[in-house]
Amino acid sequence: MINELKINFYRLIRTTSFRVILVLLVLSSICSAVEVKAFVDDPGGIMSYIFAVGSVEEKDSEIEESEPEVGGVDIDVSLSKLSNTLRNTNTIQGVLKIQYYDSAVFLFYAIMTALFVGAEFKSRFHVNRFSVNTSPVTIVMGEWVSLLIVSFILEIIGYGIALGLSYLLCNSFSSGSPLDLLSDFCFVSGISCVYITLAYAIAYIRRTSAMSIVCCALLSSGVLDIVFLFAAKWVKPLQYFAFSSTMNRLLYDSMPSNDMIGIYLAMFVVTAISLGSTLAVASKRDAY
């Protein structure tokens, strides 16, 4: 397995897709640091104006859609929560949320995985590996673990760049809670594992990357969330599979422990089914 990991690392870092996605992640980290600076220090008062206008529109919408009692209007506080959260992102947890609680970042990992697997089937090297007494299951596990490790390294690099630039750009910076950071980072890594495993499964089973990228794009854009949330009216646990909506909600709000357990179980189910299906196909498929 160690030899498999070395082979996969060498082949992965030499791909054009890896280099392009690495550049995109670095640019994303820089943008995240600039966003933290804009939200926290609010140069020119631009963000205050935007949130003020949004609050007025939100109140007007509530007044039109409801019949308030005398003495006040029950206003949805989601915009206020988002505003308060963004104004306090100058912490080690806040930078992580700005950097990774956007599903587009996880789509980068899925694209990297899909393109890597698709290129493997077009490579003579893929066929030659079966002639050295290496089982298909070992090859799949080696590639899957390698992709997880590479994505974890990329997460650390991206977060480190965003954190360092945020610390330098912001007028003030708070250390925050290391335990909360560890908890959030584990959650982010779990979501990355879901995207990578799902992308790997579809790309491996179909022997192409196109469908894998499309499916992961639907997941990250929230299109599949609509399906799961609609079906959750009859089967409530399906709401936990709406990963994109969950990430957006966790950006500015906390969730009960029961819901978090449900989300982790949903992540485990998707990962287990995707990986299990891939291994089952690998054990039966001819390398050629």
C-alpha cells in the first residue's frame, strides 16, 4: 500500500488538473482573506450600507406578507445573524468558515478526483499495473486514500494562506477556540471525503469524468438539496443529505447536537455506499 500511495502521489501532482485547482484554491484563499477584511473592518462603510438596505427590504417584505399585532413586527433574524457572523470572522474559526463553508471549494476536489480517475482509464499505466500482481481493490483503495490525503493537505494550505493574510490585513484579530476550530475542520474534512468518494465512484464506474463532475456540481449548487428537502416532508432523515444547505446554514447559525449527529451519519452513509459500490465493481471488472 505504501508503494501504491507513492505512485499515486507522483502521478497526481504531475497532472494539469491538480496544478490548476491548486492555483484556484490559492486564489480562493486570497479572496477569503479580502472578504474577512471587508466584513470586519468595513472600509468605507460599504458592508454596513448593504446590510442596512437588506434589513429594510426584509422588514418591508415581512410587513407585506404578514398582519402584525400592535406593538411590533416579528421579523426573520437570519439576515441579522449573517451580519453579526460576518462582522466577527476575524477568528481562527471565522476564517475557516469563510474559506470552506462555500460548497464551490469542495467541487474543486471533486473535479480533481474525476479528472484523475478519467485520465487513469485512458493511460497505458492503468493497464500495466494489473500485470504486476496488484489487485484492483488495492489499486482503488490506494487511489482513494491518496486523494483524501492530498485534499487534506490542500485544505491546510488553503486555510493557512487565508489565515495568514487575514491576520495581516485585519486591524484586529482574535485567537478564538482551538477546540471549535478542530471540530469545524473535522466537519469540513468529512464533507470533502463525501465529495471525493462520490466523484471517484461515479468516475470509476462510468470510466469517464463528465457525469461525475455534473453530479457533484448539482450537489454543490444545491439542486439536489431541493430534492432531498422536498422528500424530507415524508422521510425526515433525508434532510440531512442536503449538504450544501447545511454548510450555508452553519456559516451563520449553530445546529442542535441531534441534527449534527444526523448529518455525520448521512456523510457516513454516502461515503460507505459510494466506496462499497466502487470496490464491488473493481473486484469484478476486467482491467481492459
